[in-house]
Amino acid sequence: MLWGQGDARAACPSHERVNALVRFLEAREPVRGLRTDLSMKDAECGRRRLVEKLESSDNRVVGYKAGLTSKAVQERFGVASPVRGVLLEKMLLEGGADVPFNFGARPVFEADLMVVVKDAAIHKAKTHLEVLRSLSLVIPFIELPDLLVAEGEKLSAPLIVSLNVGARLGVVGKGVPVRATPEFAESLAAMRVVVSDQRGKELASAKGAAILDHPLNAVLWLVQDLERSRIKLKPGDRLSLGSFTPPLRPRPGLDVTVRYEGLPGNPAVSVRFK
């Protein structure tokens, strides 16, 4: 029981328990007995301690991710907003990468989207066009999260936060230069995101508006949530905006491509599971 299930009340996970959690992560073993009754404040403390254990001089923080970005998932976990995780340098792989199908304790893959921050003016952005003016690239992104907890175990939004929102790996495609125009903003909401296998079979699809009614709303939310923690974004920081489709299970020999039909050039990104 890593989180002290027998304690009278939940609290910020101790350094000893976070060290134990890291051992489970490294061994790719599902965890049992984690508390779901953490306060969000204690969950954020647990996330901070976990990231501190994983961070190093060659594995620095390079950005942030939004999770629970659909209304249905928020309702399931009883929250009214997304949750935030931290991205580390070694989590991000180049498009076309070969990845073990069992890369995590409970591995899944999701069609995501990433943006790159151009300048700190993003903290003053209130509209989609103002957000676009402070972004340099929109990047095709397949996130490879690790649900980590064993099947059948209960989950809560604070527990998900304390586990860094499942951040494990992700495959990054070639970036599309941002255009700060109403047309570009509209393309992000109207695009069709299609997940397919190596035979061209469609595995899942969704409109861009599946993320908070517009992907740029996830950027605005992340900026506000980071400011609440007194974190300022820097040029080059990356933001993962959430999943367009439900999580899917990897399997050996599966090649996955995600296409963003309607963005300039209809960009795509692929990953191969071995």
C-alpha cells in the first residue's frame, strides 16, 4: 500500500512512497492500494515529488500536458476542468519510432496534439487568436500514457494528478507553422483526427472540437493552471492538449498513424509497436 491506505487521512505522498512508485514505473508493474481520497493540493504535492525523482540534467522538464479534456471523462471523475501533468525530455520520441508494446505497466496510445510556445505573451492571451500569436508550431502527437494502476483498482482525479496524469512517452511528428488567423483557428476545431493501422483500417476518429470544444481552449486552461502554481511558460515549451479519441491498446506488430485532415498539409505521425 504505497499511499498509506491505513492512515486516518490522506496526505502528500511521502518521499519513501514516491520512491516505491518510481520502482513500479521502472519495472513496468501495475500498482495496487493507492489512495483515491487525496485532496487536490496533496495530489499536486505528490506530482511534484514524482517529477523531482524522474527529472535529471539530461531529462529536464520540457512542457506540460492536459488530461481529462472531454466532458464525459470529467463527469466520470467528478471534476469540472482538466488536470495537468509534466512532460520530461526523454518522454518524447521522434515520429516513426519503434516502441515496445508493453512500454508501461498498463500502456495505451491516444491521438493527441502538441503546440510549441513562441513567447511569454501567451500568459496575456484571452482569445484563440491571441493564443495563436504566441505559438510557433502545431505538432502531430501520439501520446503513449501509462495508466499504471492495476485493472480493477479505483481511480480519482486527484490520484491521476499524483501519478503525473499517466505521462510516460509520446511520439512527435513534424510541426506545422502556426498562422494567427481565424481560418487557422477554425481548422483546429474542424479538422478530422483519424487513427488507422498499417492496413489503412480506421481505429478511431474525432473532430478537433473533441478537446474542450476547441484545442486552443486546452492551451488557455493550461496557461491559467500554470499561473495558479506560479509557473511561467518559456519559448520552446511544449504543451500536450489532450486526447481526441478514447485510449487504445498497443499490440506487437501494430503500426499506428494519426492524420489531422483539415490542417494545412494534412500532417500525420506514426509509431510502430514491437
